[in-house]
Amino acid sequence: MIIERHRYFKLCTIRCTIVKLNYLCKFAVSLFLAFGLFSISNAQQSVDILITNGHILTIDSDLTEYPSGFVAIKNNKIMALGPQSKANQFVARKVLDVGGDLVLPGFINTHTHVSMTLFRSLGDDVSDRLHGYIFPLEKQFVSREMVYLGAQLGNLEMLKGGVTTYADMYYFEDEVAKSVDKIGMRAVLGQTVIKYPQADAKTAEEGIAYAEKFIKEYKAHPRITPAFAPHGPYTNTTETLQKISTLSLKYNVPVLTHLAESEKEEAVIAKRSHGLSPISYLESIGALNDNLVGAHVIRANKKDIALLKKYGVGVAHNMSANIKAAKGVAPIIDMLKQGVDVGLGTDGPMSGNTISLIDELSQVTKVQKQWNKDRSLMPAVQVIKMATIGSAKVLNQADTTGSLERGKLADVIVIGTKSANMTPIYNPYSAIVYSAYATDVRHSIVDGKLLMEDRKALTVDEKDIIERANAFSAKIKKALTSRGKPIL
């Protein structure tokens, strides 16, 4: 009996030991797995998009380049970037191996009227085009439907041409906002205020009220910055301009306006202000501040440029539209020398016709070289800076966009290098400015989301937008011909 009990206790002891060993083994395995996973997570951080094997042009303050590099994107920001040898530190849900193509911050179009794509190619060679052709055309056709559809078409063109952010001035700007929301781009959208009756406001006061409502609705939007857009100093009263300036400071939003653009504007303002220039006039009424973005600024003297610098006013330079309209060449070389923030714009698609911005690059540098009789002026790298970080500064967004830097918003484009026109490449900046077409843009990422991949728009139906735009243009043709107006 004693022997049997001894055997029983011995067996129990052995069983307990085995059970303990099993637990110890499981614990050891768990520790191993946990340590292994911890090591892997340390070695490879998870990101959403990883761009690899790209020639990275950061456009940071040092113009850092990685001839073979990567950009890692998580959520809506750039998590890391650097030489390709460090790309294996990241694992991504989406990998874009760009095979040596150029990777840079998205272009920023600082001035356009995007919905006017539906009027493109009308009245291109008409004199007094704005007052004699465009204003009557808009009075006849501008509607919510037209603004939304035109914005969809323009957004598509800009996205496919490398624009990730744009500043717009037009009517029914809440419809433009809906189109921007749909495609996923970033935009500063200005509701137009003008003293003449328009489709969305019969008076300037109604226009201001419309703008205030729009600003309140979109002020907290992550990608849309609402703004006031007084058409110009000469198309608004002093009281209207002062009220808008005050409200812009109250809401802390931009003011987009045409400024120092034409002789007509100069004459109207000189008469109103006893000989002041448009820029000096705005200072005299307290309407110059760093919320203001002046489009064109062609007719600016040294005193005007000093005022722009003093008050931190940004300038949207629209070379193609300016020279097409025979209005002259803006003194942007002097502005840049004086430290004025100058960005690039296209103006509306009735003015410069294309709004992708990439077409502006060579125009800007070539015309400035010719105008100033100096081939060395406005080198390609300076033009790229104006189209990216320079434009971001104009829109007061340089802290978050305009360059590829860790922690900035992930607005990134990839420009292909395999087309005939992009071969060979010795200087990437020169290749983009002098050789690239809008069709060379391969991928577009805005706010960390891939909106275009290998030329295919991913968030909107390109074919449907173009078909609806053509259908709308047929209505315009029919209306113009039926009323005896020539299609010029």
C-alpha cells in the first residue's frame, strides 16, 4: 500500500513537471514571437504609400536632392524621405516604384477661374475682351450647374498636369468647393464680390453675405480654405474693399483680387483717389495686409513694390495670360529682389487657356530673359521654386505644403522621364521647365491619397466629365448662334 502511494505521488510529480514545462515552453514561445514581432516592427515601419527608386527633388531650403530615393507617406503626411538604401525600413500598403522618374511637391496654381473651362476658346482674339465679351457671356450662361461642371473639368485638367493646390475666384464658389471635395484636391476658393449684378448676387453687399456664409461653412475643412474675392479695386467701391479687408481679418481668411492689371484700372483708381496707383490706393484705405493675394500686378512701380513687401502681400504671376492679353510683363525680377512673395498662376481658361501650370514654366523664364535682355535671369530651378514653395508662401501655406519635408502634408507628384521629349536628362529642373508636357505627369498624390495613378484619375470619371462638358458646350454654341452672336 505504501509502495503504491509512493508510485502515485511520483507519477503526480512527473505530471506536474511536464505541465510546468509545457507552460514554460509556451511562455518562451510567446516571448520569442513577441520579441520577433517587436524587432520586425522596429525594422519596418508601416506606411500607407511608399514611393521608391525616384529622383527626389525636395525643394526644401537647401534644395536637397536624392538621385535615387524614396518618400514614405502615412495618413496625410510625409513620414520620411531619403536615399533608396533606407527605403527597406518601411512596409507599405501601396508601393509606387517609379523607376528613376522625378518626384517633387505638387504644383500650386495661385490664380485661376476654374469653372470658365466651359468657355475656353471663345473670343480668344477679341479686343476689350473682359468687358465686351466675357462679362456678357457670363451674364448669359453662369449658373450652379455650369460652375460645378466647369470646375470638375478644370480640376481634372489640373490634377493630370501636376497641380495639387489652386486658388480660385468665381461665382457660386460653394459649387467649386463640392467639386474639389469630390476629386480630393486642395484649394483656396474665393467667392467673387463685384458691384455689377451677377447670377449669385445682385449687389456687392449680397456678394459679401454669400462669401460670409461660404466661409463659415468651409472654415474647418481640411483641404479647402474659403476666401473673399473682390474682383478688383476698380470694380468695387472703397467701402466694399474696406469691409472685405476688415472681415478677412475677423475670419482670418485670404482675400484674392485682380490688382494693378490694366490701364483702365489705373485710370479709374487715379480719378477716385486723386492720382494714386491701385496699390497705393489700397494702402490709403487700409486694405493692404498679408491676407491679400494680388493677381497679375503688371503695372507696379518701385514704390508699389515696396508697399507689397511692407504689408506682406502675395503676388500671383500669370505670364501666359498677361502676354496673350498684351497687357505687359510684370516686374517680378524686381519683386523677388525686394523679397516679395511671388507664385505662379494660369489665370482662367479663357485667358491662358491651359490651367495645368506646367505650361507656364518655360513662358515665365523665357519672357523674363527676353524682357530684361539677360539670358541668365530666372533659371529653371527658380521657376520650379515659384511654382511650389513660392506659391505656397503666397497662399500662406508654406508651413504645410510646397516642399517635400518630414511632417509636411503629402502633396506629391511624379513626372515621367521615359518619353522622347524628356530624354536625356542632365539637369532635372531644366528638363521640367523646358522639356516637360502636362502629359508627362504620371502620379498625383494629395493629402496622402493617390488621386491619379499612371495617368488614370481614381476619384472621378474622366470620360463622363468630358462628355457632359461637350454637351454643355453644345448649348452655348446653339444659344450664341440663335441670338446672332458670332462664335469667335
